[in-house]
Amino acid sequence: MRKIFLVIMAVLLMASNLYAAGSCTQTLSVTSNPIMKTIKFVCTGDAADGSIPNTAISATNFAEIDGYYLYMVSAYPTSGGTAPDAADVTILHGDYDVLGGKGVSLIHATLQYDVIPYSTFMGLYRYWPVTAILTLAVANQATNSANFTVELTFSR
């Protein structure tokens, strides 16, 4: 009986940890310019620590942007939501940050900021060719249940 109780408690604890984790939903849209597309990540930070898991572009959305270039990344607080902390954004291609560290403090509590991809090796801003699934990662956002949006704009 005690073992059954422990198993049930473990399952409930794991389920509550999964429920409490932050999340992002992603939506692909075509802009008014027919050669551009945007993927919008609308995120809600974890209820306990404000974090979100690294979120990869879905296979369906990747199929729509494969062969495009990452043109710009912008971030802003989601209207009507809880304001986030200043936080850092990286867009990962494997383990490589295509923003070259320029996503530091990209998320702001009240303003919209944007950045274009940057090569730390060359010391130049440049558009990043999309050849593999990109992953959104956010660090240092600690406001519980904060709401923010990160948009990735792609161009041909």
C-alpha cells in the first residue's frame, strides 16, 4: 500500500512540475512583403522562476522557411500580460548563437528591441541562411509568469 502511495505521489509531483514549466507557442505568418515570413513565439514564463524551455521551430514551420535568411529578431512584452525582466535571447543553430551575443537584454520590461544576426568571428552583422531548425533560448528572465513575445523575421 505504501509503495502505491509513493508511486502516485511521484506521478503527481512530476505532473505538477510539467504543468508549472514556462512555455511558448509559435505561429508562422506571411508579412505584407511576399518574400518575408515571421515566426512569432508568444511565451509565458514558469510560475516559479520565470524561465521557459528552449523552443525549437516546429518541423512544419521549418519547411516554410527552409532556404530563407534570418533577417531580424525582435522581442517585446506581450500586451496585457505580466511584464518580464530584462532577459537575454539566443537563437541557436546547433550550439552556435546566430545573434553572436547581441541578444543580451533583448527582452525589456516595457519596450520593443530588435537585432539582426551577428558574426563574432567576422565582427559583422549579416543575414543567417536557414539550413537547419533554429531554437529560441531565453536566459535571465526571472519574473514569475511573465509574458513576452519574440519574433523571428525571415527573408529570401
